Amino acid sequence: QVQLVESGGGLVQDGGSLRLSCAASGRIFSSFVMGWFRQAPGKERDFVAAISWSGSTDYAVSVKGRFTISRDNAKNTVYLQMNALKPEDTAVYYCAADDGVRRSTWYISNVYKYWGQGTQVTVSS
């Protein structure tokens, strides 16, 4: 069983930065695809970013150029560096992982088998 724990969320002003971390434990493999999703109140869960075992990355259009996803396989940890934050980035951010996600499906939340509990990010005006 794989467990994911997010951390690093908080309250930040418009234009500020935060760095989220997702620590994985259990039966972890370096080949896992790791992703970030977010969900604002009353809205659906949306794709944010993902990274493969080889370091390939993809981003939602809304965050491209502002957010950077990275991973440290030795620590079984994935990061999301968020810069130039906007109020519309306010959401609960979830870490996800799977060992068999095709790149063409990285945007689809239900292809990921393992999920963290989420961490709140609030951006004030």
C-alpha cells in the first residue's frame, strides 16, 4: 500500500510563492508518475501538473510559466513550486501517484491509484 502526505500549504498574498511537498511511503517505485491536482469550493478537481520517472513534465495552461513540478526519487518526494500566485489559485491541492499512467491520460484524475489528503492553499488579494 502506498501513502502520500502533502505539506507546505498556507496563506499567501497575491503575487507570492509557496512550495508544496508530497512525501510517499510504502511500496514505492521510481517509475511512478506523480501528479498534482486542485479543487476549489464548489468546483471540480482539476489537473495542475505531473512528472514521469524520467523527468518529463506537463502543466495546465493556467499555471504554465508560474508553477514548476520536480521530484527527488531518493527521498520519494515530489514538489510543486508555485510563483506569482493569484487568488484564483486558491484551492485544496492533492498529490497523486500511479505506476501505470500513460502520458496521454495525465490530465485525468481517475487514472491515479494513490492520493494524498490534500493541503490548503489560500491566496489573498
